[in-house]
Amino acid sequence: MLHLRKVRLMARSLSFRKVWNFLQIYTSYHYSRWKGRSHHRGMPFKIGFEPTTSCNLRCPECPSGLRSFTRPTGMADLALFQSVVDQLHHDLVYLLLYFQGEPYLHKQFLDMAAYASQHGIYTATSTNGHYLTEAKARQTVESGLSEVIISIDGTTQETYESYRVGGRLERVREGVKRLVAAREELKSLTPFIVIQFLVVKPNEHQIPEIQAWGKELGVDKVALKTAQIYDYEQGSSLIPDQDKYSRYARQADGTYRLKNKLLNQCWKLWQGAEITWDGKVLPCCFDKDAQYEMGSLMETDFSTIWRSEAYDAFRDLLLQSREAIDICQNCTEGTKVWG
């Protein structure tokens, strides 16, 4: 259910042009599914931009945490980000300042948020919450950042650090308090504040407690999210016992499968894209290692990449044989991700 505050914030980012653009994307997607060939119209209404691949934690199912990237790591240039916004803001509704890494480690992260906000875009981020000092909390509110998603995956230090390896739960709690207080002090509608609880076996018994925390801390929403697990077939100590919080179903032989069927369709490839810190345009957030780079913004503009033969060929392949694309093998498109 959408929160009234979020609805109001989203409405501020809309225009007739953006609504028309969305309708072109939506109708061309369903036409493409019917024909089995890519017929794409419109520009992205949703983009993910990666400020950095760096992270202070070592979460076990995260390439940043595992330090396992095969692609280069680094920090995005502010000028690159501003160029992306300049090219896309007339049609762009939603910008997630996150792909991999911890955004607050980028010294100009809040400058990015402010620039996007000034261009009428609903701007969100996802953070582990360790850098929400009093000054950063105030700067976050002042930046106009529309939404902040803060990961808290346990209500005791022991449970929390079993997944957020290297994290300090009390430090995150204090950061949430500072952000809520700064929003109230500045009498701001933004940011919409979300506690995200990634449900895994070690913490699933703490769901009632994290929901109580949300009320106590004064956040707008507590979101229960199912976990993506890379090697799930033989089971994992992270797969929860409560089936509704798992993306994977246990079979009669004890192995696991994705709950969703791998259908030859994917809305993500029509609605938006991911942009890495160094300007690579990727078709999907499951492409953590940039295997399917559609082009580089260091070499050409976004529109040229978006409408390129390579992008259309990738969309065609997905519509005809999605199982041939390896990053789709653990994709939960069509599965309920939020509990």
C-alpha cells in the first residue's frame, strides 16, 4: 500500500510529458510481448545510478561485500552524473542512487541527490545507515532526496551482524533517529524514510520486533524483503522457514527452485536501465558484473545507446529465449519480492 507522503512526493515529479512517455513504454512493452519482437518506444522513466562500488560491510550475498567484482571498482564523477540527469530529466520519474556499494562513502553523493531533485526527479537511495551523522542527516534532508531506504536486518547485534558482517546495529539506530529528527526540525516533507528488513533464516523470528522498531523510531515504513541467494539449488542457511518470505521453493528431492517461471518477458528492459560508476549502461540490476554492457556514456549519449541495435537485439533475445541469458537464471521477475 502506498503511503500518502510518498504519493505526494511522487506526484511532484510528474508532468504531462512524463505520463505520455510512460504510456509509450507500457504499450510498446505489451505489443512486443504479443509480437515476440522488440518494438520499443519512449525513454526510461526509471534509472539506477551507481555512486560507488565501495562498501564498509561484507554481506555474504553481495558482490561489494564479498569484494568479488570482475569489473573495475571506483567512485563516479559528479560531471558524469550531471550529464545523465541533463539528458534524461524531461522523461525520468524515478532515480535510484544505488546499484552496488554504500552511497554515503561518495563525498559528493548528496550533491548528486540535490542536482537530481532540482531537476524534478523523485530520487531515492539505499544505505546501510552507518554514516548518518548529525551533519549528514541534516544535509540529506536539505538535499531534497525523496526517499532513504535503510537496511536493518536484525534487532540484536548478534543477529544483525550475522548478515551485515562488520556492522554496528546501535550506530544504525542512532542514524535513523538523527534523520527523523532532522526532517522534523527542518519541517520537510522529504525524505520518505524506510527501514528495509531482509528476511533470512537467522532473523525471521524478529519480524514483529522490527515492525515495532519502525513505530518507535518514527519511520514511514518497514519493508520486509525476500533475499536473493546465488547458490540456492542445494539449499542455504539463509533461506527462511516461512515460505512467504522466500523466493525459492523446496522440492520433493530436497533441492530448491525459483518460485517464478522463467517466462520470455521482462518489464525491466523497457522501463529503465542501470548506470555504473564509470558510465556503463546495463539492461538490468541483476547484471552485477556488467557482462551485458549496452554502451558507455564516456563514448556516446544515452539516447543513442538506448535505441541501439545492440539493445534491441538483447530485448529480442529475452523475448525469444530468456533462458539463454545467464543473468536471468536467478532473476525473480514475476515473484513477490516484498513480504
